[in-house]
Amino acid sequence: MRKDEKELVFELCKFRNEDSEKIKDLICRGFDTPSVLGYLFFHRMASVAYGVLFDCNLLKYTNRDFRNPLKNAYLQNKIKNESYFSCVQILSDILEDSKGKYAMLKGAYLCKWYPEGYRTSNDIDILVESKDITFVGEKLSAAGFRQGHIKEDIFVSATRQEIITSKMMRGETVPYIAEVNLPYMKYMEVDLNYSLDYKNGLNDIVSDLISKAQKVEIGHYQITTLSKYDFVIHLCEHLYKEATTYPWIKMKRDMTLYKFCDLYTMLYDYSGEDFEQLEKRLIQLKLEPICYYALYLTRVLFSIKNKNLNGILDRIAPKDKTILNFVISPSDKKIYRYENDDICKRFFASDRTAMLRTVNENA
């Protein structure tokens, strides 16, 4: 991609602080290209881009074949989210008497935090303690859920080996799935997460997070989710886990832009006091390196200029900033390192595995 195309990708994602003149200039110079369109869809940012163009009154300057797919994605997302929110409510009802044993994560909250249609989710993630997996799993099974995967739009039951491997390698169970036949959501998928990394570990932190979970109102429904600062910290942890684990990089799911946009969105309205409380909490949980990684990459990719964000990054920065470059492969316990520390170049690389070299350092 050309430099101006890359610039337009990011500018169309900054819906909290659009630079309409810059976007107009890039579009009028012909950079609303198939490459830009492809990146927006691949990174699940097409609806956000449509919203930015609409709010800036710039749709009329775009190519029709660039504009219409973005609009259709936005309209589809609005319908899909109605189905998704229905599923979230169904799950909340199933777990009504499970207070203190779980917290909903990511999309269950974020899809309502964003402007309508900007953010969608394909599943519902739940954080549970390892000791409560059986309890919550039985609740889902009693409600008609089965563990397995969707392959070519057909449910396939998980094997015992798949269930064991998922617990060992992913820190989450094989998805629980129920057929709901809603618009753009034939199946309702629930993932039980019981670890903050790819291993079955950090149980004390999981317990702490769940103990502080709270009910929040989103639109016309309520969900149990993490507290304000814990939610952001979990987003950081989840982003870090996927961005630094080799299988995710191989699948090209390690630096999907919507994950960084989630942090950009939630932090945009943070006050100085909010950043102070966030810092206290992440230090209390001893997750400074992980949060540094996620916040630093978000600042780079979204070109965030915020003195409070800069301050927290300066204070929690590890002495050795090579944490930004290391990747682990859990299956063979290999450690890799990016040869180039340019985050934007890494983001736009067609194959990030080609940028890695094996190293001898311990994990």
C-alpha cells in the first residue's frame, strides 16, 4: 500500500476526533482505493469508516464502489446487533442466579458503547474462575447449549481432545453454542474464559476481577461486566495475548484494528483522575508490562496525543522495552522477536511471521 492509502485507513477509523479536511484531501486525490476498502473490512472497521464519512459530509466525494459497501456494512451491523443484544439478554437471564461467578467481556458491553452499528461481535465472552467452569457450563447445557464449532454454517460437536487442548493452550473452553436463527446470527456462541493468558494461570487476578464485577445498564438491558478500569485492563490483556502469541500471528488475527479501536474509544473521554485510577489498578494487579504493550501500540496506531496517556506510559514503561517485539509459540515453547520495531510497518505487513526470527531468550 502507498503511504497515503495507509494514512486514509487510520483517518477513517478515528471517529472520536475526525480530521475532515485531511480525509477530504486524501479522497479527492484518489486514495479511496480497493486496498483501503479491503483493509477496513478485514479489520472490521467498515462501519466506523462509513460513520466518519457521513458525519464529515464526505460521502459525496467517494467512489460509488467504495461508498456503497461501507454503507451496506453499516446497515447490516445495525440489524446484526439487534440479534446480538437479544442473545446477550438471553444469556443474562440464564445466569440470573449466578451472581459473583462471572462477568461478561468485550462485545457484550462495547457494542452499545460505540455509536449504533459501529461495533459488532460474533460471540459472547464470559470471564469465570476455573472452579466455576462446571457450574456455568452446566447452566448453559441445561439451556440447550452444546460444545463445538461452526463449520460451513453447520454445528460440529467438539471431541474430547479438542476440549482438553483448548483448556491447555487458550485459557478458555471450547465454545458453547445454541441455534437461535436470528438475522445475521444463526448461532449464539458463548466462550468461557478462565485465564488471562493462553495458560491456565493468573487465577488470583481472575478472582479479583470477578469479585468487583457490577451490573450496568446499556440501553434497555442490564449486564454483569467488569468495573470501569478492570474492563480496560482486560482489553489490554486480551490484545497482548493475541498480538504476542505465534498462532494468532499466523492466522493474521493478532493486530486486528478494531481491538485497538476499543481502547482508543474507551480512553478518549478519560480524565486525568481516570488515568490515575487506571494506573493504580493495573499496578495493584501487577499487569504493568501487559498494559504498557497494549496502550503503547494503541497510541502509535491511532496517533493519540494525550498528556495523561503519555504520563501513564512513561511511569509504567519497563526498563527493557523489547517487550514490544517478543512473541511466544506455546506449543513448541519457541520464542521469536520482530526484527523491525516499527509498529506501523508491522501492522501493514502482509505476513508478520516473515518478520520474526527465533531467539534463545527464556520466556
